[in-house]
Amino acid sequence: MKMLTLSVLLGGAILTSSALAACDGNVAPPAVPPVPSAAPSGVPAPSANPSVAPSASVAPPTAAPFKMKGPVATQMTAELAAIGLDPKKLPPIEKLEPEKLRKVMKTFTKALGVQCNACHNADDFKAPTPHKKIASRMWNEFSRNLTLTDGSPLYCDSCHQGSMRVLDKHDKKELAKWMQAELVDKVKRVDKKEHGCDTCHGDPFEGEFLDKVWAKK
């Protein structure tokens, strides 16, 4: 009975030490002694070498499905007016004075529900990043060049509505229907040209245009 109790205590100490090491990436896991041959039934024996990962691969977590929200007229008209901007006549982002640009970026963080480092390199705010390029293109090609069909202005908050994520891509067929109904049929171009999928996705069609095209230019 004493030998069994000692074995149980030793096993518990080993498991506890391993768990602590796993939680703290700065602490190397302790060496694990050979596993006794009489392992409890139904419990997999731990690897003799803790540095070797299990053979079974674990799929990375995916974002859960969510209810997409169609575009609405911007609620930031007053905030833009305070900066000296009219949402119906926004200048190219490259022509904004530095002081105005800093204030505009505060509307970005509010509209998307993020902090500055969602786009900026925290160590060098002036450094180009993929998200900075995408944000600039969205300003120039969405906010400046698109409105709702009734003429109401579109801005960052019109589609993002407090979330950086806008589209649910789990069901591609349903996504295509939603985009046609919400982002094509309810939206028009300021230049009065025909508005369709190619306004954003280009011709030939590129589904992931944000990451594959806009983020790189």
C-alpha cells in the first residue's frame, strides 16, 4: 500500500511539473522517467520525450459563423465635419494634412473596433504594412467612390459597424448571394459607371483581392 501511494504521489508531481512548464514557455519541461508498463486502462501513456509533439495534427481554430450586416449610411458625419471633411466629398487620403489624417485614423479605430496597431507597426508607425495599404485603398475606392443607392454616404462604419470582420466565408454560395444583394444591389458608384462585382474584385475576378492585390500595392 505504501509503494502504491508513493507511485501515485510521484505521478501527480510529474504531471503538475509538466503542466507548469507547458504554461510557461520560458521554463524547460522536466525530464520524464520511463512510463510504467502498467498504465491505467484507457489513458494514453505520455511520450518519453516531452519535446516531441504528438503525431496527431490539430487544425488551427477558425472564426465562428456570424450574422453579416448590410451597409448603412455612415453615422460619423458629425465627427468628419469636426475634422473639416464632408463624407460625400472626401479628398484622396494622400492629400490629407498630417493633423487631419491623425484625427481621421481615430475614426478608423472606432469604426472597426480596433487599436492603432491593427494596421500600424508598433515599433515604427510610419512603416508600410499590408493593413495600412488596404485601409488607404478602402478610403480611396470605397468611401470616396461608392454610396448607397439613395445617395447616402458610405464610410468605414457603414460596413464594419464596430468590427474588423465583415464577411462570413463559411458558405461561399450564401456569401455570393448576400454580397450581390447588399454590396451590389444597394450600392452605386459616384462616377455613375455600372457597379458590379468587378468594381472591387477586378477583371479577371480575384476573390481574395484585399490580401492578394491591395495589400501588396
